[in-house]
Amino acid sequence: MNAWSRRQDEIAMERRHISEGEQLLAKQQALMEKLIAQGHHGLVETASELLGILRESVELARARLRELEHLHSERHKSN
């Protein structure tokens, strides 16, 4: 596998990570809303913390994707 193919694979993988992370974010948000509605306020803080961690993870994946795409476009321009 050449460097171009590896970069394409890395980009595809990062896009999958982002998609999966966004799905987890939606599920966690819905769970948190359910906890609030059912009066489980003690669990809401933990659910909220987890939601923050998931958001941060997705943002890191987005930053990594931007970096990979930039590297890929720069390499593509030089070829």
C-alpha cells in the first residue's frame, strides 16, 4: 500500500470515528434528557460529564480529520 492509499484509509477511518461519535452524542443527550424527565438528578451530573467527554473526543477527531485532509491535499499538489 502506498502513502496515498494509507492517507485515504486514515481519512476514511477518522470520518467513521466522527460519525460514530456523533451517534453516541445523540444517544447520550437523549439519555440525559430522559434522566432529567424521570427526576434522576443525581445521575444527570455523571451523564453530563460523559457528554462533555464525548463532545471533546468528536472535536479532537474533527481536528485530526482536518489535519489529515490538509496533509493529503498538500501531498496531492506536489505530485
